[in-house]
Amino acid sequence: MNNIEETSKFQKALEVVEALPIDDQAILVELIQQRLRQQRRDELLQEVGRSQQEYEAGNFHRGSVADLFAELEE
């Protein structure tokens, strides 16, 4: 999908939302915010799960911050 199509869809969505009563718009904003928070939580849980798997597989390094910076400079 190209940029023009995406902009057009976004513009249409905005027009639909703007046509709603103000109270419905506020409810919609709240629902979208809740869903975004849930998506972020889900992504974080997935990342934690991957990190736990990596840790259990022994794929990790221990060291100080200085060790980390030294490794990054290599």
C-alpha cells in the first residue's frame, strides 16, 4: 500500500470519528488508549519470555557497565 492510500484511509477514519457525537469520540479515544496499553503490555510480556528463554539457554553475559562499554568498543 502506498503513502497516498494510507493517508486517504487515515483521513477517512478521521472524518468518521469527527462525525460522531463528542461523547462517543471521547469513549473511542479511551478505548484506543486502553488497547494501545494492552498491546504494549503484550509486547513486553513476549520480550520477557524471550529473555527468560535466552537466560535458560545460557545465552547471556555477566559483567559491569564498564565491561559492557568495553565490549561495545570492540
